[in-house]
Amino acid sequence: MTGPWLENRYTAEFRKVLAEASNILVLSGAGLSAASGVATFRGLGGRWHKYAALVATLSAWSENQSRVWQYFHYRREEVKTALPNAGHYALARLTLPDLRLKMQIPN
């Protein structure tokens, strides 16, 4: 994906900072993965509304750790079939050979 919409007056400065960084952490919204078909927790029709009380609270963990682990294992299996989308590829293009890029997506 290329085009003038990817370039602006800050692009060169950003690339310089990126090139000099030893570690970068990308904090992304769940929408990044939603574009690959991964259901979000809080979005429209998200899992939060159905499962929060069962798996996403301290009381749920205290009540039934096995259920919480099973749910998140299910989620890991679910995302295995997802394919990268344009947002993932854009982030991949930011990586440099000696750079460790870490991502955290709250899904």
C-alpha cells in the first residue's frame, strides 16, 4: 500500500526517530484486528457484553479459573485463522532489521 496519504510533513522526522529507537511498543485498538475478522471485546456485538461477568473480572477468576483459561484458550484458537490486514502490513513496513517491534492489542 503506497500513496501520498501515507506521507506528510512529519514522515521524515518520524522515520528518523524510528530508525534511532532500540524498542518500540505499538498500542493499538481492537479495530486493528477487527479488520481481520477477529471479534472485539467492547465493540458492537462484542464479547464484553456476553462474557465479561464470566471471564473478564477478578470475581470470575476467583470463582472459576478453569473457565477463564478455557475462554482465553478458545480466543487464541479463534485468532489462529485470522489473516493480516492492511493495518498489520503498514506496521510491518515500519520495522527495521535491528528493531524489536512489540504490539499490544486489547482483544
